[in-house]
Amino acid sequence: MNIASPCLPLFQRLSQHFVMFQADYADAPSERGFLKDGGYLPRILFFDPSGKPLPNVKVNESGHLIYAYTEEEEVTHNMSQVRNMFSGR
């Protein structure tokens, strides 16, 4: 995320509720749940507390590249959505 982004403070606050990591092609899992729309990188996937992918948390509803975020606001929106799904657990 761009350090001059107006989304940065929100991203920083939300990131405290997540375990985040960066994987390259060699590190990316090949199981079907991780490759819903192909094996492209970069992409952002969200998982439940047990580590299962949340396939409905995506940036595009259909088509290719449904996990490829182009706007910072899209990332923070979905981070907020996932945090709210699991708040109180």
C-alpha cells in the first residue's frame, strides 16, 4: 500500500486483526480451495480462523482475477467485512 494513501491508517488498524503473509509461486498452495479462478499472483485471499478459504470474499463477483485488487479501498472494505464476520469470537 502506498504510504501516502488516505487508506493507510485504516489498513494499519485493520491489519491488527489479521495474520498476513506474502507468498510467491513456489510458496503458494496448490490445493483447489486456493485456486478458485487460477493461479495468478498477486492476489489477496481471506481465510476463516481455522484456515479455510473464504471464497465469497473477493473483489470481482465474476470473471477472471476475482481476487486481484486494484484499489486500496477494495482491500480495506473486504478487511472490514471479514473482521465483522468474526468479531466476538
